Amino acid sequence: MDNLDYGIIGNCKSAALISKIGSLDWCCLPNFDSYSVFAKILDEKIGGSFSFDVTGDYKISQKYIHKTNILVTLFSNGSDAFECIDFMPRYKNEDGSFYAPPDIIRYIKVICGKPKFIPKYDPKLEYALGKTELKVELDYIKSINNEDKYDTLYLYSNFDLQDIYNSNEITLSDNGFFVISYHEKILEQSLERCYLKLQRTRVYWLNWSETTTQYKYYNNEILRSALVLKLLSYDKSGAVLAAATTSLPETIGEVRNWDYRFCWIRDASMVIKVISNLGHKRLAQRFLQFIIDIIPDKDEKIQIMYGINGEKDLTEKTLDHLNGYHNSKPVRIGNAAYHQKQNDIYGILMDVIYQQFAEFECDLDNSEGLWTICKSIVHIVNVNWEKADKGIWEFRTEERHFTFSKLLCWVAIDRAIKIGVLINKTKLTKRWSALRDRIYNDIYENAWNEEVQAYTQSYGTSDLDASTLLMESYGFISPKDPRFISTVKATERELCNDGLMYRYKNKDDFGLPSSSFTICSFWFINSLYKIGEKAKAKKLFDQLLSYSNHLGLFSEDIDFKSKRLLGNFPQAYSHLALIETAANFSGGLTKEEEVMDAIHHE
């Protein structure tokens, strides 16, 4: 396993990662941010997994059922073959509520012959702390953590439980099932019940996909990314996770290992903006309600991130007993970045609120809550925009006047003014307009480096940063403005390496960055497209898509040399940027654009 060759399944409550050879290597139950019950991805020896051993003449392949988050792993030796169909149930009940239990169903389907496999069921509860004991009961195998007798896991199956417990070889003569559940089941588990849940879950995902905006080009890539983003939404609260994992390293053997199972206001807002454009109004409304719920007081400080149930304390700890992904320590749970001051979150959140007012109907109660948040954000920005902060990349020690933070402060005021116009509350907008102009002029004068001929990472430096490429998409500058074109060119020269982008190259708290940040490569391709270099942008886009894993999924980072996927997985940031970039190409290139661009780059 060298390339994060995993598929993700989930039900908007939790998620699991299944390797390309059908091994269940990561899952936290009952929720995304709960303790892990399988964590082989973080420790090969003691993490825990559930796999099927087959003889060497079996070939293994994997795919999603089209337009769903149901994963199929095929084991075949030619004459004997079976499929493992993995999913977490999710579908609507008759009363309109969703059935989404903390369960994983592994439906075993015989394709031909009499295939054989050895089940290797090895859960390790509570991040593999303490010892997990397995006990065979009458109708299930119960897993108990000896440190906490109340933490249990149940396995139901129509295969012989003793065979599973002892890892005896099983010969398939008919279909079978495994149900892994956080709860003891009340109803008897049967093949028919599992099959019904499979079909109802399949229909749910097909219906969801059908309501997603269709595109002429790259529609499959857009839809797969949209399905990933949906999986990273936590239905109970409306929160959106940055990724489904913790501590997958940005670079193998280094310490840039973070827990991403939380809701960053920035990441989630960007996701919601994209997913709204794809027609999924309910997701946007749920997230905005999450925001309203976590900011109850007009004067309360907005954190950059929250737990998926709105928790404010995300104290960071290390799990020293785990060796980490490919021995990349430490393994962390919690994230100390929640303390940080990052002024860009206000603009990103305001941009989503503006989109909600502009494109969707808001009920009066929601609108009033959002308008209160708007006024509160304007006040916070007015007090804070001139102060240094940690920036979008969460520098852990140094604070600076980051260009991106200033840009998003400008966005916050700009969108607040536009919201005021939309709802006929313009009394404040004259004062706000003056503030917007002050921020604009400050950026125009202080973020520009005449010598470098580019907007730089922070005031008074020559360091370049991929985040400045977003100045155009947020409406601060025209794509035809010589300053923007020059910034794109300078950023390409400094940060682009074989079509992949560094976030920045200057030294940070942990040394020099050594891998490509995937979202930045998409930003760069977008900016090339915007300045008219469409054919070049499309060529780089196709190249970047080829670096996804076998299922079209992306993590946070890509290694420059090997093109190996690194960082937490799958990453919401990467997939939202893929959708935005692909949507740019939805109209394709005219023949004239292709010819002119080819001439331009000869």
C-alpha cells in the first residue's frame, strides 16, 4: 500500500476506508471523530483490520457501483470468483427521517465456481489502546476492550462464527454477509435484510446523484468528488469535515501529521459553496444552521474550527503507542489549531451566507439569524483586519500580515454590503463601503512587491504563496489586470514543479515544505484558465487527474517525484477544487482557443 489506494464508504455519520485488496483498515464508530475500531492505516501491526486472505492465483480489482458510495472488490482466479460489496446503510424512512446506523455491511456475492477465502477479523477498539478480546456468543462475535468493558463492537454473519473467530478457510457455495455494528442488534440479521439495505442504500445514492448538476465534460470526476464531499458531511449537525482521517503525513517520516476529523469554517464554507452550485440546497442550509447554532451570542469569538457536534475544546494529544502511517509519528487526536487567530475565515463564511441570500430562499427566522451574524462579522473584521494572524496555512508560531487574510477581510465587507442591498438594509452600507475601500487600498499598496512583480504571501516579503491566486476568483481583481497576470506568472516560476504546486517555499515551523498541496495545483490551473491559457490549463488538469488513486480519490498532498498521494484522505479541499476547476472546462475549448494557445506556447 504505497499510494493511499483506499476507497471510502460512509453514511454521513461515520466512514470507513477499504484498501484495494478489500481490507477494512480505518473506521471510527459510532461517529467520524469517535475512537477507532480499525486503524491498520496508522499501525500495520497493532492497528486492527478486517480482511480476506486468498491464494496467490486470485486477482483483485475494485470499483464503485456507478453513481453511489457503494464499493465493490472483486476476487477472481478465473474459474472461481466472488465480490465483497461494502457500504454503510443510508436511506430515508417512511416518516422522512434517515436510517444511518453505525454499521458496516460487507455483502459477499458469489460470481462463479466455489471461491475460497480466509476471514481475518481483528478489530482493535479505542485506537488499539489496551487489549481487545473477542467472544463468540450465540448469534454474534463480541469485541470488548479490557480497559473499558463498556466499549464493545458486534459482528453478525451467516458464516460459522467459530470459523470467523479461528480464521478458518471458508468455501463459498452461496452469498453471505458480515454486519459490523457499534450496537447490539434487536432484529435478527439475515442475508435478505442485508440485501434489502444494500438496494435501499443504492437507490438513495442514485437519487442523490441524479439531483446533482450535470456537466458536458468531466462529469464522472465531478460526481465522484461530489459524492466524497457528501460523505464528509455530518448529517446530525450540518458540520462538514476536512477529511475522514487523522495523522496521515504530508511527507513520509516527518511530523506534519494532523487530525482532520473536524469542521474548519474555511474548508466547510468552501465545500458548501461548491455543493450548493451542484444543486444540493439542503447541505447548505444544514451547514448554515450549524453556524447559527455555534455562534449564539453577538459578541462571541468565532473559532476557526469546531468539533462536528459544535465542540469548542479540541485539545491535541499524541497516541505514542501507534507507529503511524509508514512509521510517520506522532499520531495525533484533537487539533491545537483551534486556538489560532485566522482572519480569513470571516470572508469565507460571509461569502457562503451571501450565496445563500442570493440564490436560495431563506425563511425569516434563518435570515434574521444570518443577518445578525453578518453584522457581528463586520464588527469583528473592523476591529481585527489590521492585525497580524496565523494565516490560511496555520503557522503555529509566527504571526504576519498575510495577504490572503487581508483579502478575505475585504471579501467579508464586500459581501456584507451586497447582502444588505439584497434584504434592503442599506443604512449601514455607506460606513461599510468606506471600510471596504480602506482594506482594498491597504492590500493594493502593501501586498504588491514591485521587484517580484507579484502579490506576495505577506506584507513586506518577497515570498510567494499559492493562495494569492484566489484574488481573482473572490472578485478583488480582474483576470485581465496586468498585476494578476504577473502574479500568476511569478507564482508559476517560483512554486510550480512539473505541474504541481507548493503552497509556499519559505521555511515554516517545521522546516521547508517538501510535497505538493493538491488544492494549490487546482488553483493554479484555474488561474491559467482565467488569464486565457486554456489549453495549457486543460493539459495540466488532465495530468493532475491522473495522479488520483484507482478510484479517482485525492488526499491532501502529492509527492513531487513519485506522485504518491500523501496527507489526510480523502480531502474535502482537494475535491472541492477539482469540481470548481472541472466546471470551468464544462464548455470545452474552441478550436481557435486551442490553436491560439498552442501558438502562444511554442
